Amino acid sequence: MPCYNEEQVLPRTSPLFLGKLDELAASGAIAQNSRILFVDDGSVDHTWEIIAELNKTDERYQGIRQSRNRGHQNAVLAGLMEARHHADITISIDCDGQDDIDAMGRMVDKYRQGFDIVYGVRSSRDTDTFFKRFTAESFYKLLNAFGAEVIYNHADYRLTSKRVLDAFADYHEVNLFLRGLFPLVGFSHTTVEYERHERLAGKSHYPLNKMLSLAFNGITSLSIKPIRLITGFGASVSLVSFIAVIWAVVMALAGNTVSGWASITSIICFLAGVQLLSLGIIGEYIGKIYLETKHRPRYIIAGTTLRRCVLLSTQEDL
């Protein structure tokens, strides 16, 4: 569970997650020594102190702390990569209590049926405002339209098996968009629908600007279609411009030219805008290449409560 400045919500949701862990263990779905792993994404409040205190009260609460805030996607990655050394399966979920924890049991059932990845998918968005619903649904449609393969209405609530995470460890992208990368890994997968609730406490850390940034990062990280669209658009503009040049020459030879700075200025401004926009998109790709070539670590662990423990192991594998 990635956590960033969640001191208000953790005291309320941590007992709920522990209760679900007890329920799954009691039913034999998972092992008794399964664990909850919090990932503190460089919080500036008392989130890490709360995680450490939870660990003291019950060893089933575990935590790792990043050296600085790296963002939601890096926090999820850090938790998955650390957990894969201890677990047969892991479930990633936000700590705010909005995702239905009862879906975990159905996810484990799907895993036992032979699926390596189980995506949690929202069954509806009735609780969202019209603007939130419109932007979110447009987000997924836009990603798919631009060639980024994503599961519709899936965020980062998913079950993954150890062999999926072992294969995923070979993906070394710095620009992370996990919900688009996991479909690339392959393996057998399915979905489980659930109802999303209101946040129990605190405020969302994903406003519209971050959603737009995530969408743009997902498109540019997983698809070159925007560059191809630029190429096609540039070719179309060039064709129209070539026709316009022929028309201008014909008019000049016929002596029907009319002087006018407005039309010329409009054309120049239009073409300049197209060029700057195209350069900006191409520059975004070049910037990502620049960041990838540095091979900087995607996360750095500054503190941990992890020792010799097993996280969400299946009973049959112990």
C-alpha cells in the first residue's frame, strides 16, 4: 500500500486491512503468516511514525520508507519489488479505503483458478461527479486510442503472482506507468469488479493536473503514435501548402494577385504554432530518452521494518 501524507487515514484503514487479512487466513485462502506492507513515499507528516507504531503493536504490519517522495507509481513499484522476495502473491491497493477490500478474496480465488494477474475493475462510477467521471473515462479511452494498452476502469488495485513480478523486474523504465506495463508482461489474466467508496479521511493526492500528467506520461512511455500523428499532420499541411503555392503562382501569372498582410500573417502564425507544438511533443520523447539513459534508481529505501517474513503467501506453497 503506497502512502503519502496519510496520517489522517491510516489509523482508520489499517484495522480494516488487518481484519481482511485475518479473514482470508482463517478461510485458508492465504497463509497465517501473511503480511501487510505499507510504502511511505517520503511523507512529510507522521505517516512513517504511524507505520512504525503499527509494526510494534502487530508484526503483520510491515513498512518500508523511501528516501524522498518519488510519486505513486514508484511507491507501488518499490513495494512490489521488495515483496516479491517474500511472497507467492501480492495485492497492491491504495491505503485510503476507497477500493473494496472484499474483492481481495475473489482475486485470490481467481489466482487459484490459474490466473497470474487479477485486475480490480470499477463496476461503475455513480459516486463520481460528472466532471470526474467524464475525465476519468476519457483518460482510459485516450490511452487506448494512442496505443497504450490498459484495462478499462482499472487503476492499481491488482493481484500479481511471484513469477509475474520476477518477469516484471526485467523492465527497467524510469518513466513508470504500471497499469500500462503489466499488460505488456503477459501471462494469464482476468478481472474482478468492485464498487469504489468515498475516501474515509484526508484528501485525494491525485487532482486533475496529476491525472493529466499521468495520462501524458502513459501515452509517451508506451506509444509513439503521437509522433506518427505529427508526421501525418505535417504531411497534410505540406500538401495544402504546396497546393497554395501553385495557386499563388497561377494567380500571379494571371495578374490577379491582391496584396494583404493579414492572410500572410495568419498562415505564418499557424505554421509557427504547429511547429512549436510538434517540437514540444518530440522534445517530451527526447527528454524521456535522456532520463532513461541515466539509469538512476527508481526508488531508494531509507528505512524498513521488513525482516524474515512472508507476505500474502498461499497456504499450499508453505
